[in-house]
Amino acid sequence: MLEIKNVHKSFHKNTILKGVDLSIDKGDVVVILGPSGSGKTTLLRCINFLEKADQGHASFGDIKVDLHHAKKKEIHAIRQKVAFVFQNYNLFTNKTALENVTEGLIIGRKIPRDEAIIRGKQALDKVGLSEKYNAYPIELSGGQQQRVGIARAVALNPDIILFDEPTSALDPELVGEVLSVMKAIAKEEGTTMLVVTHEISFAKEVANRVIFMDDGVVVEEGSPHEILVTPKEERTIRFLKRVIPKDYIYQI
């Protein structure tokens, strides 16, 4: 469904991505792990053209594009298939939860307002915010704001949702509610997901593939067991020793 080939990206003289390949099938939940600065977020942003890759190609179903030379029409076609959940929610502060969800449907997808409202309410219901349709972001907790962000993505009915460290801006006590929503969507909806996260438990319980990135390259990939329990590469092992409690790796 999604295939990325030889993606490169630099900012000034700082090379972030060094020839990344990635393939995702329909229904996959793929988690990307790696240390800060490894290129995970930049890769997601290049996939959705929030950043322009210096080099690389992508196939989205029957759409094939040069990531550096993609035309506006091609970018628009791909964005119709992809939704993005940001680290810091990116909600309109002057709009209600429901308006934040329906805005992209009405403006971006040209869906009639009445239909957009129905889809928006259904999406908010799925993330447990059926009583918050008319609440403004300032009236919501960080976890609730991120759930609005997830509802906004779900309402678009995309082929794939990209999650960019969706719990990194949350207080620890709010992380669980967002992860629970993501798990439910993955399992109940069969939604295809590409998730950048440090949440090892999510990778263990929900992902069918885990990718470990470091220094702008994919170091290794495989099933959660292969990467989290029996990694082959020294860089992966060093990372896991830092982020997983000493004995936990053997309990996965």
C-alpha cells in the first residue's frame, strides 16, 4: 500500500535521512523506534510532504511520485490518502472539538457540512469524547486534546494514519488514555498506522512490525519479538538497554 525508496533529507549541512526504505501493507501497524535525532519524525514529515525530501520515491497504491519533484496535484492526491497526528495536537484554539474535526472535511475534502458534522461526531465518539463536542481546546486536558487530534485523523477515513510521537507532549498520567484509544482504533477498525513513539508497550501489544532507526538509517526491522527480545544489531541492543528496565526485555 505504501512503499518508500531511498529517502534522503538534509537541513543545511546536517544530514538527517540517509537513504531510508520502508514498505507498509494494508492493515499493518508499524512502530518506528529510535533515539532522538535519528530521523523518525523527519521521515514521517517527508511522507506527508510537510518537508520536501532531497531525494527519494514513494508509491501510495497506484500513485507513484518523486518525493523531491512531486507536483501540487500529486501531493494533493497523496494527502487525500494520509492523515497526520502531531506531537502538539495542532488544534485551532478558537474552534470547538467538533469544529476542529470537521474543518478538514469541509475545507480540505469539500464534504457537505451536515455530512461532516455526522462524521465528526462519530469520530469523537470513537475516542471517548461524545460529551465534548462543544468544548474548546483550553477546556480540555492534554490527553483530550490529543484525542481530538486522533478523531480529526479518523474522520478523514484515510488509507494510513501517521502518528508523530503522539504521547510525547503529555503528562505521564495522561499517556495511557491516548494509547488506549490508539490500540482500540488499530484493533477494532483495522486501521493502517505508522507510529513514531517511545512507548515500548504499544509496540509490543499492537504493532505487527517494529523498525529501529538510528543516525538516519533503518538499522533493523522485524516482528516485535525479533526487535524487542532478540535484536541482532548492537545499536538496537544499546538503545533497548537504555529504554527498557533491566529485566523487562525478557518478559515480552
